[in-house]
Amino acid sequence: MIETRNLHKNFGNLAAVADLSLTIEEGDIFGFIGPNGAGKTTTMRILVTLLEPTAGKAFIDGLDVRRNGKKVRKLVGYMPDFMGVYDDLKVFEYLEFFAAAFGIERKKRKSIVEGVLELTDLQSKQSAAVDSLSRGMQQRLGLARVLIHDPKVLILDEPASGLDPRARIEIRELLRELKRMGKTIMISSHILSELEEICDHVGIIEHGKLVFSGTLEEIRPHLGIHSKVRVQVANNQDKAVELLSALPQVRQVQALGDEIAVTFHDDQKADGVIARTLVKANLDIIAIQPEQLKLDDAFLQLTKGIVH
């Protein structure tokens, strides 16, 4: 649904985006992360036709963004990191204005606006002045605005920026609902724990270059990290350590307090073998818990802190 091929964008001598190639599948939530100045916003602005690339190509649903700008803009809903508001408009008026800007027929505007207000849970605020809304409500309104023309693709630049914990949770649940509706979502954020919970794939960019694109599980071999599980048994931990150490799938076993940390060879999945081995030896299993790789840790290992 979204693709870039060897994308470049220069501002004078500054290479904001350098040879960027990525693919985002239809219906995915793709987390686009990197330090400030890495090229995230520049890439997004190219995709939504606000900037022209210096070289390379970008496509939305197979359409070249440079050659088919008008068609691309009908497919895309873009939410910048800071949304401009109109002080003298109410929420319903604001959305009606953008419905008119998108060429939606007058007789259809009211029902469409009511629909996006319901989806974003803003019905109670429809008569409120736009500039009276809290930051969280303004972000919801920003999402309502980009949904007015029912785009296939949402490109969201820092939608959770400046939000309190409750508002971030509400935005996260709204994004999940939009995914269930079939939207393809590209989202940038510095709140990596939030992306970790909702994204199917992530792309890490630094100094204009893509350093990784894939799932969190695919990051492990890229970093040379092996899969791990934490095991707890109710009796005879020493025996459990001995048995697990002898398994051919196991690279390392460590007793850590009341837990046993088991590392596998070559990113193998050996949870079932562990369970069968311990049960066969009449050891009572309390828990076998995979150790999750945190996106924060992967980001720190893959990037060097380079900024423009």
C-alpha cells in the first residue's frame, strides 16, 4: 500500500532522506521511528505530496505520488505533528469545512461528520469551540478530520505527542479500531512502548537512512540476539537446570533467583520441549514465559544518536 524506492530528499547540502526503500502492506500499522532530524517527517510529507523528492520514487496504492498527486491525496489522510485550528469555529463547523474542502456533497456532509464524531468519540464536543479543546481532544479532532474523506491510508506524525496517559491509551485504542476497519496506518512516535503494542512492523531511520524494517522478532537475528524464556518450577530447581542444559536446542541456562533463564540456539522456539522435559521428570511448572525484546532496547542498539 505504501512503497518508496531509493528515495532521496536534499535541502541544499543537507540530505534529509538518503536512499530510503521501504514497503508497508495493506492493513498494517507501521511504526516509523528515529531521533529528531532523522528524516521521518520529510518522508511523510513526500508520501502525502507536500514535498517533491530529489530522486527516487514513492507510491501509494501503486500510484506515483509525483505524477498522480490529486489521486493520491484522495487516498491519504495526513495528520501533522501540530494541527492548525480555527479559533472562530466549533468542532462540527470545523469538520464540515474540511468535508467541503474535500469536495463531499453538501447533502452528505452532515451524516459523514456525525459518523467521524462518533468514531472518535467527540459527539459531546461537537458544539465546543475548537480552541477550547484539550490537547487530547484536539488530537482526536485531528484524526476525525483526516477520516472525513474515508482514506485508505493514514499517515500520522506524532499523534500522541503531549498527551496524558489516558489520552494516549484512548488514541491507541482508536488506532486499533481503524486497523480493524482495514486502514493502512503509518505512524511516527517517540513513545516506543506505545508503538510496540500496536504495530505490525517498524522501520528505524537515522540520518535519513533506513537501518531496519520488519517485525520485532525479526530484529533479534539482526542484532545477534537469541530467543529466551523464563522458567519457574515449584520443586528441585537444580534438577531443572541440569535437564534443560542437556537439551540440544538450548544455548545457555542460568539460575536467577527463583527463575531459570533459558537461551535457545539460532532463535529456535523450544517452549514445548522445555515443558515436556520438565513434566517427564515430575517437576511442577509454575510458568514458562518468553522474554520479550523491547523496542527501546532494539532502537538503542541499532542507532548511534546521529542527527543532522
